[in-house]
Amino acid sequence: MYITDLTHFLDKSGAIGPVKGPARAMAQFHVDVVAHASDGTSNVLPAPRCFKCKKGAVEAVRAHDDAILWVCPICRTEGRISNWQGSLWDLRSRPATPG
């Protein structure tokens, strides 16, 4: 299981810190999971593909302690993301799309 504190991937302004390479890819995956799991609108963002197998769209939910738990249904890689609240990818207050 990957245990992640989202702030470890962010710079002082709250943007993704790593600019290239595997660290950037891992950071992008985690912020995409946060955006997907925190989007409460009826037009939810699509789930990101697993960073490991690249095949499965991860399933993500918010846990009782407000961490985000995710799992790939194909390769069973899983993780837990904490300290995502208030980040640029926290979409809990995203307005609903008309229509």
C-alpha cells in the first residue's frame, strides 16, 4: 500500500513540486485521484489510470477519517492519500454543472 501525504508533492504555492521524471508522474497521479475522489458533482471527473499497470481506472473513496483510499481493480495496487483538503485539487466545493 502506498501511504501518501499530498503536501510532500507540492511546492510552497500549492502547485505540483516535481517538474519532470517519475516524481512528477507520481505527483500527477495523486492529484488526479484527489480531484476524482473529492468531486461531488453529478459530472464527476473520470478516474485516473493506475500508475503501475496503466490499465485499470482506479476506484477511490473518502474514508471515515477523510483520507482518500484508492485501489486498481486490475493489479490491486492500492493507496491512501492524506492532507489533500484545501489543495488545488480539492473539488468538494466545485459548483454543479447545469443540465
